[in-house]
Amino acid sequence: MAAPIEARGLVKRYGDITAVDHVDLTVSAGDVYGYLGPNGAGKTTSLRMLLGLIRPDEGAARLFGRDPLQEGVRALDGVAGFVEAPRFYPYLSGRRNLELVAALDGDGAAARIGEALDVVDLADRAKDRVGGYSHGMRQRLGIAGALLRAPRLLLLDEPTTGLDPAGMRDMRALIRRLAGQGITVLLSSHLMGEVEELCDRVAIIGSGRVLYEGALDQLIASAAGRYELRTTDDVYAAEIAARYGDVAEIPGGLTVDGDERSVAELSVALGLAGVGITALVPRTATLEELFLRMTEGPSPNGHHKLEEVAR
Amino acid sequence: MSAVAVPGAPARATRRPGVRAVYRWELRKLLAQKRTFIGLGSAVAVPLIFVIALLADSSGGPDELPFGSFVRETGFAVPLVCLAFGAFWLLPLITALVAGDIVANEDHNGTLKTILTRSVERWHVFAGKALAALTYTAGVLFAYVGIALVAGGLIWGFDPLTTLSGTQIDAGRALLLTGAGTLAYLLPMSAIAAIGILLSTLTRNSAAAVVGTLMVSIFVQIIGSISALDALDPYLLSTQFNAWQGILREPTDWAPIVRSAWVCALYALPALGWALTAFLRRDVTGG
């Protein structure tokens, strides 16, 4: 069975800048796949290539085995979504806009307008011009527009950006609900919490390169093995702890890298040295920390960075 | 492009919309925009202002324009004077106003990505837009001529018209020739629209495309006024702006009409081909 998304070696250059640098992505059916990276990392450019809006300089993407470069919009059957903010005609009403895109979809899309408006909770504002819509309403109209295609794969580019907290919560609930219906979702985001909450697999991208691709829990687990230590004498404790693993200062204490055995030995050593332990807890790196270590790390080589992070 | 179903892939769309769906919606979009009505409004207002000016001043007339000396004799002269008056500036401007916007408007609104990720091919979108721009051009032109004809006829009567050859023709033939002359003038206007569409596609900026289209129109008129370049005249777009007058001669002077047809095609078809190529190949960014 062809994967909903299979991209191999995607490259897009703008002059001297390589916006997307040999990106490989595989999104399997049923995934809620997080495409995570800071602004300007190349997320949107990748999505544009997947949707056939721009041509890759190298590599190819296939959606359910169909290449948008070769098949044009025929490769988008069963695929919907938007890049950057969804855009509509400001001088037409929400419903008219949906009627327009449905007419360009054919295949019964027009019959789904009412339902789509209900799903995104816009039915009562559908008669108003989009020009008067708030940012959040436009985002929701974008989702409604995507649903008209009865998609099996949804590509969403930072769908919660610019929404207020309630809007974000509702949007995430909506994405979870759509994923629950069996729609494969590629969610691009720079919000760690969002990806942790919604996604089971992630690709982390920085400066156009994929720094990590795989299961989210594996990524987080790979960064285990760090302990937070609070004592009555942090300076002396740091000296002792350095014999057992790498030590770093954090506000109000230290972190020590090590496994269970070395931490047990460290606690005994601290006790013998007369340093009181007020707290010694395993600390799981959050996705945010992993992300920042990967995307801001000093190493110029992405894969090398991954090893550092995994360590 | 294989017709073989890919396992697990969503079913192929069975009924795919095409140029007609795009065209219908392009017309609806035009009808929802102010710009359209500014153009259409000017096309209706100018003949009315002309008629009012004639009524206010009981003796003078636009004697320097074709049919100018007959405006008070028959209503049929009014649309023809208006056509001769609007042919070089007003009507190209109104045409450029919409043609120059038809693609650039999508760039401005960021909506190209919205319509290009549905089920219509890019060339469908382009063809629908080009047809809509041409439809608007024809609509504006016939509104312009029509309102002048109705206003002129109501005031000065639908009396026989003196042709440019000095012969008299009855009302029925005058109506027929006015319609035919307008259709003949639609040829250079279509070329102007095609240039507008090209600049709209290339510049992605509505104002630049509208002004650019007018600059092209002015440029060919300047070349036409240089006597050293008289040899070029028959092939200039501006020369075709009054080719329609051949229809209003007896016998009909087909030479300028036939030349207008192929000269205008020489402008319009490459412009549309270039625009289509650019539209098909472009990266849709922004928005």
C-alpha cells in the first residue's frame, strides 16, 4: 500500500539559500505526523512542494503513490490542506467561498458545505463576508474548505498560529477528532506542546534539513538519563558529581547525567561528604528542550546533532 | 500517468470540473468586485455625459470625429461617435482595468494556492480567467455602444444614417452595421485584454499590469505618430483601433477588418501563450 506521503531527497533553493535540503519524509496511513521546526526552517516550502504549488529542484514527493509533478492536481485526489494561513476572497461570504472551491473540486464537494460549516462551527457566520472574519474564523474556514474534499490526508500548516488560547484548544480538539476518523494528518508546527499533544510521529527540521524522524516517545526516551539534584551545598556537590557524569547548573540546583547505578553511588558519596540531598529526581527532557538542542545546537551537521541529543 | 489504482490510495475523482466551472466562478467573482463596476459604470456614464453635453449645447458637435457632424440627425450616429472617441483611450483603459487584475488579484489575495490545490488543472484556471476577462471586455463594449444607441435614438430618433462613404442606409441596416462595427472593434480590444492578462500574470501586481497595458497602448500610438516609421503603421495595434470604420462604408471596406483580425491575433495569441506558459510553470509562493 502506498504511503500517504513519501518524499525523497526534496531540495528547494532560492538563489544561494537552500530552503529545503534533501528532506525525506514518510507518513503512514493513520499517522498524526508532526512536522516541527522553527520559523524559516523550511516547513512551509516542503508543504508547498507536497501540494504541487512549487517545483522541487531535486527529489520527488508522492501522495498515495502519485507524484504532483507528473500528475498535477490529479495527485491531490483525497488530499486537502493549506500552507501558511488559508486564504479566501474577502469580498465573498464564507459560504460563497466554500461554494467556489467546491465547484473546483467537483465530485460531490458542494453537498458537504453545510456539514463542513457545522464541523468548524461557522454556520451562523457563513453569510458574512470573509473580509470581516477574524483570523481564527479564517483558519476554521480553511479547515472547512479542506473537509469539502473528503480527504484521506490533511496537510495543515501551523493551524493554531495566531489563535487565542480557546481557539487553539478548539482547533486541536478538531484535529484530534478528524484524526480519530482515520484521516492521516501532517501537522506543521513550531509549538512543542501542540505536537506532543497531537502527534505520534515527528520530523524535526532545522535550516531545511531533517534532524530527526521517528516516533515521538522514542525521541523523548532517547534523551532520558539526566537527573536533577538539589543539595545543601551545590558548589561542593557539583565537584563530587562531576566524577559520576556531566554536570550543569540550573536555577536552584544542578543536573547530572548518568544511569540509575551511578546516581545511587553519587547519593552515597554526597552523604559521606556531608552534603545533604534535598531532591534527586530523574528528569525527562521535554520535546521543547530536545527541539531547541537540535535546532540551535552548535554542530553544523544535523545527524551529528541527533547523536548529541540522544546522548 | 497510469490508470491503475494504487492500493490504499483514495479513489480517483470520477467527475472532474474543468474550464467551465472556473469560468462561471470567475464571472461571479468579477460581479462581486468594485473594480468591475467602476469599469462598467464608466462605460455607461461616458456616452450619457456625451449626450447630455450635446443637449446642453444646441449647436456645436464633435465635427472632427467620424459621424460627428450627424449626431443631431440620427441616434445611430451617437454610438459610432462614442466608439470613435473611446477607441484609443477610454475603452483600452476599461479593458486593462479588469484584464490586468484577473491573475494579479489572486496574488494580492493569496488565493492562487487556494484554487490550485483543488481538482482543476492550472490550465483550466488560466483558460477560465482569460475567457472571463474577454467576456467582461465584450460586455463593457456592448454596454458602451448600447447605452449610446438607446440614448441617442430616444433623443434624435432612429433615422437613416449617412455612412462614411456618404450613402444613406435605413435604420435596420444601421443597427446591423453598428453591431458589426462593435464586433470588429472587439478584435483590438481582445488583444489589449490579452496583453493585460500577460502583464497580470508576469507582474503579479494589479496596478503594474493595468498601467503597463496602457503604456503598451500609448507606446504603439507614439510609434504610429512618427512619420519615419509609417511603414510599420499597418501592423501597429493602435492602427486597428479604427479598423471597424471599414464596416461603416459602402461597399464594406473589408481590407482593414481582415488585416485587423490577423494583426490582433499576432498580438493576442503570443501574449496568451506566454502568459499560459508562465502561469503553468510558476512557483506559487506567498499568500
